[in-house]
Amino acid sequence: MKDVIVIGGGLAGLLNAIQLRRAGLNVLLFEEKKYPFHRVCGEYISNEVIPFLKKHQLYPEELDPSVISQFHLSSISGKSLRMPLDLGGFGISRYAFDAWLAEKAKNEGVELIHDRVVDSIFDGNSFTIKSKSGDQYHATLVVGAFGKRSLLDKNLDRLFLRKRSPYIGVKYHIKTDEVDSSEIALHNFYGGYCGISRVENDVFNLCYLSHRSNLKTHGSIPEMEKGLLAQNPHLKKIFSHSEILFEKPEVINEISFEKKEPVLNHILMSGDSAGMITPLCGNGMAMAIHSSKILSELIIENLKEGLNRSKLEHDYASKWNNQFAQRLWAGRHIQALFGSSIVSSSAVGLGKSFRPFASYLMKQTHGAPFS
């Protein structure tokens, strides 16, 4: 019997596992894939997380993360707005950061199993976790950190899956001289937008969100990029004059920004499993890190006095919503400003003529520094 089973080895899962293990708990972490591997992700993190990461010796200084201080926005026609980021951020690939954190977790004594969890059964006192390989595991608490959508989401019959999502995400790593290494750029195209920023080793992450109908119309991802994304002159230049480092892109289908439950079937959800902010906000990784802090601290505090499951679940749902619900709501509404020729051009024009408005929108999707 484990104290905690963590399902999913992304940022939220790894950081929950490390914090709980450091508190003396017996922690088992499931991650289907073996590190290192790529994920569809913007790979930009707001500096709001740095005090926390440094306090816990979890800031990946030796990986040489990039320093990002500027924001560049372009409309479909190429009209541009550049402005400083209030807090700034850093770029780090999930390929490097997740693997680095996984080594930290193993060194702390977290047990790591590479297998897929297919079911979670709660009997009133504890959980039985079933894996794809047919094994069963038991734990007092379960943390769900299995990302954007998974088989377990389907088995839990989560509400967000009942509404089909029209979005796909596509990611490359590139070498380029067409992007300022200190900026995170967000370039619009019809039915989507593309984010570009530097990660470690002078590599840039290029990740875009597109309406699925664009792919259907153009027939393939390369044709969609040539025929649609290249209508934005900034994207045309980047795709024409950059070296793509992947043999094929990382792709994820049906990315959903619908509301999710922070607690479901007594599983405590963390990171994207609890709620996903729209990629244009560039803050999903920071939210995953912050959610791991909130959840781990509540679990540790609750267990010190003897497990009160109902109180733990209530407190976590309340704190999660207080911290993140407004940011997710803002992200969903700000997304309406992107992917349209007229609206994106108006948004750039408004931002250029009224900078306080642009700063206000940015602040709605970012949090304050925490430790």
C-alpha cells in the first residue's frame, strides 16, 4: 500500500511526487513513456514560478533556460505589436526539463513505473489502480496529473469529453535567425495562432493551435503550413528560413479548454488534468507548477492530523478555483481575439494605441510570484 500514487509524469505529476516524497510519504509515479520525450507544449514559463523552484532546488539552471522579456504579436496580415513582458519568463523544453525532474524524483526515492493506468477504483478507504500491463496497485490517495486528455479521462466519463473540441496542436523545434531570442512571439493565421520562443541550446520551440477544419481543407500538415500559416508574412519567413529539427511534428488532437473538475471520484487533479488554459496565454506550465505546490501542501498538512478525505478534497477544490478559475475564464474569452483577420488586426491596433489595455489582458492570465 502506497501513501500516494501519482498518475502522469509531466510537470505537475513530477513536482507533486517530489514534494510529497520529501515530506516522507511513500510515493509511486506512473508515466507511460520513457524520458526524455517531447510533448506538444509552448515551453515558456512565467517568472512567477522562479521563487518556488529556487526555494526547493528545482530551478534547472544547468539546462541553460532562455531569458524571455519581450512579447511580439502579429495579425494575420503581419501587422505587429511589440511590448515588454511585465514579469518576463524563461524557455525550457519539456524534453529536457521533464527528464531532469524525473531524475530528481528518483534520487529522492520516488518509485517510477513506465506503464499506462487504465482504471482507478475507490472503495471508500483506498484506491486500486489498474495498469495496462494487468498489474494492480493500492494507495491511500491518488493524484491525477495525466495531462490534456487520456484513456483514464474516458473511463472516468469526464464531462469535458462530452463536447467535441475542434482544435489540434502541432509542435516543432527549429533553428532560426528570424526570431529575437528574448521574445515570445504569437502570430495569427486564419483559424489559429502560432507561438515561437527560444528554449535551451539556441533552439526555438514553434507550437501552433489550429481549427481542425484547416487540416481537412488542406489535406496534410505541410500543405496547411504552406497554404494557410504562410499567409502571415512572419510565419512565411520563419518556415522558409529555418531548420526544422524534427523528422515529423508532434501532434495532439481535440485539445479542450472546457471546464474540468479539480476533484473527481476522489482523485485530486493537478496541472492540465484540473484545467487547461488556452496556449496563447503562455502560462500552462506555470499553472501546473503552482497547482503542484497547492495540492502537495494540502496533502501534507491534512495527513499530519490524520487523513480527513472530505476536508482535503473540499479545501483543494476551493483553493484551486480561487487561484485559477478566473485565469482560465479570461483565457477562454481572450482567445476570441485570435484567428480572425479583422479581429486580430483590431487587437494589434488597439494594443499599439492603448498599451495599458494590452498589459491588462496579459495580467489576467498570469499570477503573482509565489514561493
